[in-house]
Amino acid sequence: MAPCRRAVRDWPALHPRVDRYSQICLRTNRYSVPVRLIGRTVRVIHEAKGPRS
């Protein structure tokens, strides 16, 4: 029997607000999002990945 995959709801979810420049801030990084989301709170699922080889 194969091990179960980790469910999406187990990952930490964040709820940043989209600023007037159509960006969200996660920790020290800024990410652009669609303009139609300006002023809204969005749900972000953050999954840390290890270094690439």
C-alpha cells in the first residue's frame, strides 16, 4: 500500500490583502496577482520546497 499524500488543508494557509499595486506580501517577498483582486483578501497556500539538485 502506498503512503497517503499530504492533504492541501494540512499546509499553512495565509490570508494577505492585495494592495493598490496588485501585489501581496508574504514574509519579505512581494508577488503580483490579477488586478481584479485589488482590495480583496486572498487565500495563499504556502508549501516550502527543498533545494533543487
